Amino acid sequence: MGGPRADAGGPGQRGRILPFRLSPLRPPGGPVHRRHADAACRRPVRRRTGALVLRLRRRRDRDRRRSHRTDRGNQRHPRAFGGTASGVVIQALTIEKYAAPIQAAAVDAEFGPGWTVRDSVLRLNHGVGVNAGNGSRILGNRILDNGHAGFSGSGTDFLIAGNEIARNGYAGVDFHWEGGGGKITESGGGGIVRGNCVHDNVGAGIWADIDVHRLLIEDNLVFGNADNGITYEISYDGVIRNNRVADNGQRGQGWFWGAQILISSAQGVKVYGNDIDVPGSYGNAVTVVSQDRAPYTPAVGNEIFDNSIVIRNANARVGAVTDVDADNAMVAAGNRLYRNRYHLADPGERVWFWNDAEADWNAIRAQGQEMDSVMHTDIPQKRSLACPAMAQMDRVR
């Protein structure tokens, strides 16, 4: 590309830092400053003297304790790269320990069109690892152990592909508000999240929220995240296809949250071709939740079809629900389940929920849902969950 480049050995450029937004109802995640010991983040605590000290495991062997390298990270520089230059390429760098505030990123491409960040490690930054903007390409990176989230993004025609996005969310932000693997917001269309391995994040895995249009989420492996695996919220016309989604939602808030795939007050979302595995003791399968989110209208026009769904937990849910009584009929009539393949030990279990009522296999079909779907009573052996070799995937569609 013809724009500025940053390769291993080059310093980052400094740019304008915008104010960040925090929900008044959620904790801001504690102080920005973090110390790091042997590349593992520990939270600082304050003694009565006011001195900032490091909370390390107690060790009787003082010599061993002294052998650990400790540093404050890049507290004077909230981010490594940002600004309005176009066509910037950042490649083969390790970008770590920047004191980016919550919702701000160590690498911020929001205002610079056409940035590429590839083959790099973004880790141990207090806020977000990388923020994508118009035309960004975030390819083949390891985005690990960042305080708030691994990635964020907005704008149009960006591609986030072939990355490992893991263990983000250590900063203590309430992840039901925001945090975890990453979130896309206010996107006009053309965005793609493809072929990533998103696992063990403290929060949701992949999250689209607030006026996201036509986002394509495909071919990802999403597992072991504390909240929903994939969420599409108060947004429109998304496609969630050909993902493998398993073992998410252990710290979900009950009800219909903590799903492998959640459609939350969104419209026109198509969920198909996914391999979904609900674990034995927690989590839901695929759920549509419609709430009073004015000016957004109820969740309708969503289709869930051609998925393989293994349900190992009889308390799991599949279906649609609203907490607005007047919208029950609209939500039930406006969404569809069909041509799915289920593995459920007992088809008499009422795992479905539709039109304000629980339903078993026969009852949900009596409501006109799950037409041409198939039920199997065998439960397949659980497959191992591990990231494959990350391929750089810069095709657009």
C-alpha cells in the first residue's frame, strides 16, 4: 500500500485522543494505570500510605520474588497509533501495555481510512487492542489479554479476519454493558468479521450493537466466552453464518441471555449454517429478545434456519421472547425457525419458547415453527475446541 508503514522497530505516531463515553450506571473499570509482571497483568492496589503497589501472589522466597521484572507500561502514551492519515500499514509489531482508557484503543484506525493491521500481537493494553474504521483490514493478529476488549469498530467496508481474539476483559468493566472479545457499532454496511478464533473473553465474543447495518459474521470459531457467543443488537440486516459456536454464556444473566447466538431487539437478521453446541450446565442456544428500546422497533424479520444445534442442557432455550406484553403476537408472527437439525435427548423437554409460552418439539411445530426441521435423540461426543492455524483472509466476499 502507498501510505505510511510501521514495521518492527518503528515508533508509533501520536494522534488526537477523543473523550470516551462511559455508562453512568456502570463502573468505569478502575484506574487506568496497570503494572505488568513477566508480561502478565496484575491490578494495582493502594495501601493506606497511598503508595501504588503490585498485588502479586505471596511468596516466602524473597529472592524469587525480586527476580520478577515489573514495569508500568506505556502510561504516558495512551495509544501507539492513531490519526487521520490514510493507507497506513502496521505489520509484524508487538503493541503492548498502552494505558488506553476504557473504550479507547492502542491502535486507533477510526479516523484514518484504509488502515491495515496485520501479523502483529496486541496485548496487555488497558482499553481496547485495535479499533477499525472505514476500509480497515485487521488481519492475522493475536489480540490477547487487553483490559476492556480485543477490538472495536465502526464505519463501512472493514474486514476483521484470521485473528485470535482471546482472554480480553481483565479491567473489571461490567461486561454486560460492554467488554470481551469485541464490538462493532454504528456501521453503515459492508463490514465483515470472518474466520477469527474468539475464545475465553470476559464478556461477549463478537457483538454488533447500535445501528449496525448489513454486518457479515462468518466462519468464526467462538467458544468459552463469559457472555453471549455472538450478539446482534438494535441493528439491522445482519448475516450470521457458518460459525462454530460453543460453550459460551457461563456468566450470562439468566433468562434468554447467555446464548450461543443472541438477536437482541434487532431486525432482518439471518442466522444459518452454524454449528451450535450448548454445554451441559449453562447457556442458551439461539434466542431472539425483543424489548422496549425506543426509537428501535420490536425484533421482527429474523430467520434462524439450516443450523446444527446440540442441546446438552435441558434448561437451555431456543426461540423468541419479549417483555412487552403488547408485542407478543407481533414477535411470534414476525420471526421464523425452520430447517434446523437438533440433537436433544428428550424431545419432550420444553426448551423452545414462543408466543409467551414454553414448548416441546411437538408444540413448537404446532405453532408453525421448525417446519422441515429434524430431531435426533442421540447426543454426539463433544469435539475439542482449539484455535486452528490462523489464515490471513483478505478476500472481501
